[in-house]
Amino acid sequence: MFFTELQDEIQANASRFGLDTTRQYEGSAHRQVTDVLLRGPDYGAEGATLQSLHHELECFDYEELDLFPEVMGTVQDIVSDNVVGRVILAKLAPDGIIFPHKDEGPVPEFYTRCHYVIQGESTFIIDGHEQVMKEKELWIVNVLNEHSVINHGTIDRIHLIVDVHATTPTT
């Protein structure tokens, strides 16, 4: 079963979570999340700052990507022929919180944010409306609206986050 292979791949690479702490800076809404960043802006670019990278639309594959072929197969299923932006595996421990915030700038205006639930379930709160997200579900989240997450479960909640931009068909 494909989903089991996806979970097995993530479990086999569990030590990769939290090695990159880019999103866990002091005051970040994501400070309780541990990530594996698979694709995103060029953090090594000359003159790049955390603020400038939050506004960068162009994304690149990171070295970690090679460890996750099943994950990337799932990403391709999600994006189809569209443009893929950031790709993140995000883990939130039981009783963990992603604090209320709105994503701002060109990234959430350009990309559509997709969440694919790989493990556990959590309560996503968007503009005061609660939605439980469960394993194997794919959600489109408007991160321009205020949102937060609570993991009321007994296991880590792991989401595959994929930014997608629809391409215009050519004739």
C-alpha cells in the first residue's frame, strides 16, 4: 500500500526532523514544530535574510529531498502539471500548538497551500472555525486568513505541506 510506504519512509528518516530550524525562530508561530525542509528559497543566497526569504517565490530542491522519493511522488500527485513551491514535512508533538497568525506577502498570494495528513490528526482553526484534519486527507488552506493548529492527539501529527501555483494552459 502506497500510504504505508510513505509513512515508512518518513519513519526511516525521522532523525531529519528538526535539523533545520529556519521556521522556529523566537516569536515564530511555528516555534513548536519540527520540520524537514525539502524545497524552498535559496537560504545560501548572498544577502539573503529571513525576512527576504519569506517573500521569495522561486524555490529550489534541497539535499534532504533525495531521502524522500515516496514523499516526492506524493507531491507530484498533488501538483500534477502545476508549479511546485515550498515542500515541508512538519511535525507537531502531542499538545503542541501552532500559534495564531496570518501568512503575508507574495508567497501566499501566489501559491495555494496544501496540507496532506500523513500521521495523526489535529484541529486546524481558520478564522475561528475548527476543522479536524485526519490521516490521508488533503486540505487546501487559505493561509492569508488567521490560522492556528492544536494537536490534541496522543501521537505526533505529521503534515506534508506543498505550495502549488496553477499554470495557465497553452494553446
